Amino acid sequence: MTGQALFALRGRNPDVLTCIANLSNDEVFTPPEFANRMLDTLAEAWAANSKGANIWADSSVKFLDPCTKSGVFLREITSRLNKGLADEIPNLEDRVNHILTKQVFGIGITHLTSLLARRSVYCSKHAKGKHSITKSFRSDEGNIWFKRTEHTWVDDKCEYCGASKKALDRGEGLETHAYAFIHADNIKARFTELFGGTMQFDVVIGNPPYQLDDGGYGTSAAPIYQLFVEKALELDPRYAVFVTPSRWMAGGKGLDKYRERMLSDKRLRNIVDYPKLYEGFPGVKIRGGISYFLWEREHKGPCEVQTIWDGQPTGPAVARYLDAYDILVRRNEAVPILEKVRAKSEQTLDTRVSSGKPFGLRTFFHGKPAAKGLKKPVKLFGSQKISWVERSAITVNPTWIDEWKVLMTAVQGTSAAVETKFLSKPIIAEPGTACTETYLVAGHFDNETTATNYAKYLRTRFLRFLVSLRKATQHATRDVYAFVPDLPLDKEWTDAKLYKRYGLTKEEIAFIESQVAEHDSELFEEGIADEGGDE
């Protein structure tokens, strides 16, 4: 050891961990600045429950990153402990040895990231290498462990993570993406194997892989981060701090049970949410944004929710019970508006809107370009074009064919950093029509006037605001309408009438209109939806 300069990696300019690119869709690196915000939240919670004590001045606290990639959490924790323990352990070498051998632990998610993490923390990819800042380790791994783990295949799926055997049973030359932390029945016993003794971690912190790297893409890929969170809580730490996509709050493939568990867990103490695309992790496109939470074992009560927008809080953190609804209403400003709507106990629109494939036809289904030659032609609204099919080809909901229908695209969003429309403009489909699964049938009626009133209702900012509370991705499925009241359609509804009906204040109206843009003056969509749903 040559002194403090060797150890203080953060003094380098630029910080190397701000310069590396993400390796794959499951290896999203945490920016150092963001990691330090999470550590600040942890330190505040520790002090609040320990009579003001400084967690970084406690030589007994054990930290674990069970999914380390760049090693940024372990590095920043080590840096803070190095300063905080200076009085208790004045000798720099002794202090560093104690921190790295007794307090800081990690599990690499791949062989490459384990080497990167060791380089970040030990200044050497080998913990006992000649450049390592501690000489106390007996193995090259030190306390940052990695060992190739195999999936356990049952009926061509991994019984632990659900990975596809076809995609990830790839032989010894490639990564398995079978992460050790979640491929174990008894995680505490597994840690005894890894670190050679009974381990009780005070803090588990990390940024887990987000989805299975098995051929899926974007919102269609199976999420995996929830498995890391659940395993971490099995360790019964004093605190758990994780950053994940925010999609779990209102949707996400296979996340219903996880969402229910999180919303009902009164040990969630803090949630800090970054809904704006790219803001939390610059350059990384995670639809729905990201958030981090702090879970505290001894906490029993409401959770403080804070939204960050353009680097600043949108308002004070608000303590609230998260299980008031079946999803997490992300913006604190939205809660009193929603409560005014729900106070009327009205039927909601999700009971009117169809499920996917309302006529049983897939997106890629196309009929003939013209009605000529068909005995009983039906006009078909599909992806990018109108075509014609024989009536007998439609066996699902055939009675709807002869009714007036209002169609809404099943996928709606933009590639912009901020979503402002949330729903497409409605299409009024006359009798003699049907659609593929590009659309949902938002409602079907026996006359044009009712269909028109309904379509106008769907265009209002008020309605689209309520949809936005449940719409975490581009998918505008039936459940996103579950906060929207199903109002009488014998008259035309406008935003002004709706604001008055629910007694909204000027401030609440201003908030709605700051979140939801008006559609242009053209009342209804005349064209055909693009398959991707972008405006």
C-alpha cells in the first residue's frame, strides 16, 4: 500500500465507472452518483433508528451486494467506511484490511463482472494479486465470489428462474445467466458454503439483472429482478436497498404476486421514483422509469414516496400505505384526485372494455384488399391497413359485428422521454366491422350517438389521466381503465364537466393538465394504427 491515493479511487478523473457501457440487457450498470443517493437514504434511515449513529463509523456492519456488476456499491461503501472508521482504526492499512475482509461482500453475476467488481474494490482483478490494496485474502476471489452455476431444467424451463432451456442451455463456452443468488433453495445455507461460516448481513444492496437474457425483448422479456429482491429478504437483513425498473408498480409480465407482496409489506420505508425515461440511468432506455426502495426490518407503518423529475423532487415525500389500491399510484399529487373519483363508488370502465383479440384475430392477420367476391364481407381494422374478410371467418363475438364500436389501440406510447397522451384517439367503427388484436373494443353500442359520446369521453384529459396511473408501459390493456368511472353516455362529457363532477381544485386541474396533453382538434382517428403504437 502506497497510501491514501492508491485507495481513493473516487479521486480519479474521470471516474472509470461513469465511462463503461452496459454489457447486455441484463447487465445495467449503476452510475456512481445514483449509487450514492441510495447510500445516503440508507445512512439517513440508520441514523433515524440508531439515535443519530453514523453507519459508516460502525466496524461491525456487514454489507452484501448479491448481484454485483461494476462493483460500484461495494466501492462506495468501502470509501465511506474508510473515512468513517478513521478514528476507531487509525492505521490505513489495518482499516482497509478490516473493511474488505470483515464488512464488504459481493456475488458477481458473471465471470467478467466479478473481475470488474474486484478491480473496482481491491484495485486488482485478483484479491491477493500484487496490486491488491489488501494482503489478507487467501484466494483470488476475496469476498467477491463468482462460480459458474447451471440451470435446473424441468420441462425445458429452469425451475428457479424460468429461463428457456432452448435459449440458455448453451454449453461451457458461454455464460449461463444462472445467477447463483437465486438458484438455491436455502439461501442462508448457500452463504455458509460461499463464505465459510454463518453470515448475517445487516445491509443487502444492489441493482439486480432486470430480465432473462433468453431471447425476449423489452416488455415481452420475462422480468427477473423480483427474484433477487425476494431472496434478499429471505436473508432477514436489517436493511435492503434495491434499484429496479418501476414497471412492477402497475404492471409487468408475471409481477402480480410480487406487486401484491410489496404493496402489503409495511416494512417498506422509502421509495424514490424516477418516472422520466433516461433520468435515473442516462442513456439506458427502461420504459416506465426506475426507482429504488429501502426496506427496514423493524419498520411497521406507511412508506414515504418521493418522485424525482429533472433532478428535483416534485414535492415533499409523502408517507402513505401502499396497499390502498391494487397498484402503486406513483405520484403523490394524484392520490387526492383518485380518492375524489373513487368516493362516488361508480362502476369502472374495465368492465366495458374487451380483452385482447376481441374477435379472435391476431395482429398479423390480414383479409382481402377489397370486398369484391365475398358473400358477406366484413370490414376489418388491422395493423396499418383496412382489409375485408368473410363474416363466417369471425367466430368470436360475432354479434358485435353489427353494432357501433369504439376501437382503441392495444399498444400506445411514444419513444419520447415523457409520455403525454397515454391513449390513442378512438376510432368509431360502424356496423359491419371487426378488428384484429391491434385494437381493443372499448365499447359497443346500438347507435352512433352513444358511440360518439363515448369516443369523446375517451379523448378527455381527465380520463387519460386516470389511465396514466395504471399504464406502466406502451400496453394499453383492459386493466389500465380500472380507475375510470363508467359514466352515463346519454350526454357529451368534457373535461370541464368532469372536473366539476368530481370537485377538483384549481391545483388538481393544473396537475392533470401538466401531465396529459390534449389531442389535436380532429375528433376521431380516421387512419389505421401502426403496429408499434407510436404516435
